[in-house]
Amino acid sequence: MLATRHDLPLRLHQLRLAGELAEIRAVELRFSEQETRALLAASGIALSEGGEKLLHQRTEGWAAGLRLAVLSLAGHPDPEQFVAEFSGSDRTVAAYLLAEPLDRQPAAGQDLLLRTCLLDRINGELADLLTGRPGSQRILLDLEDANAFVVSLDPGRTWFRYHLLSDFLRLELRRTLPEEVPALHRQAAGWVPRAGPGGRRHPAHPGGGRLARRGPAARRPFLQHDA
């Protein structure tokens, strides 16, 4: 048995082909809606069916996120309102995110996460633009492989989003680099003309309120959030 956060450089393909390898990855570790309800019941947390579904949706079944939510819900005067507002900016979640995925990243990874958190989805080219250096695609791939709250959106792993991390990162961006936020918006808007006639505009672009999209994974515009 081998447990790791990363895919190790082991030659496992023969075992995989022979059906002799059992892999348990992040998707298998996520709580289902039924398991989320069971956790809430075992913790003495009473939520409406809609509240339970919303909490599961917001955490995407992330076990640590659910546990942190339960800790915050215990004794809360308005559990339904808490769930409606629950995000990565919640104090207990933010403390965990700061101590775990963010602080564990090298400086280049931390800088990429902060400078690209304004977008709902990101690719290597746009991340290179916002960070001012090449190599972002490799960093994004490494972050996903490390289960660092980065999720690919297409089979080719070219587009990514940040699971629960975005709200926290936006707070950190405002705290650490507030003067850079307007420039990041302008840079993202400036990337749009290169998207061609099928692209959609960033909200900062003078011509419209939607961000550029490319490729089959970007069937919906990825949205900018105020920071």
C-alpha cells in the first residue's frame, strides 16, 4: 500500500494494464450527498434538505472542508445562513488553506495562484501573461497532481479552476498585493483580442462584460470577480 499526494515516478503502467493496481484518487475520496447528510446527522447539525445539498455543492464533497464547516456550524445561531455564505474565506477554512496548500507551494506557485485568482478559469497562456513569466502550464499541472485545490476542466488539461480556494486567494490578493489588482484586470482584458472572433470579453474590456474563452472546455465564459 502506498499513500501520497503526488503521482510518483514509478513504472505502474504494467500493473495497471494487468488489472493488479487499485488506485484511490481524490474523486473516490469525495463525500457523496448521502455521506454529507450522514456526517451532519452524526455531528448533531440540523439543516434543511436544500441546506445539505448546498453545503455539499459548495465543498464539492471535500472531506476536510465538510469537517471544517461542521466545526463552524456547531452552535451557530443561523446554520442555513452560514451555509449560504460558506466559502474559502470562512475563518476556519481560510486558516486551513493558508497552512496547507498555499504555504506548502514554492514562491512561483504561490504567486501564480494569487495573480490568477480573479478568474473563474485559467490556462497556461493567460497565467503566463498575469505572472509575467513562462512555465505556468507546468505549475498548474503540478498543482492538480498534488491535489492542491486545482481542477482541470478538459481531457487535455489545458483549462483549470480553483476548488474552494478562489475566495481565500482573493482575500490574500487584496491583503498582500492590493495595488496590483487593477493591472491584473487590464492584462486579462488585453488578452481578449488574441482569442479571435469566438472569444468573449473580460469585464474590464471597454467593449463588454464577459471574459475570453477558447477551446471545447470553455463553453461558458469564465467570469471575473471583484477583488
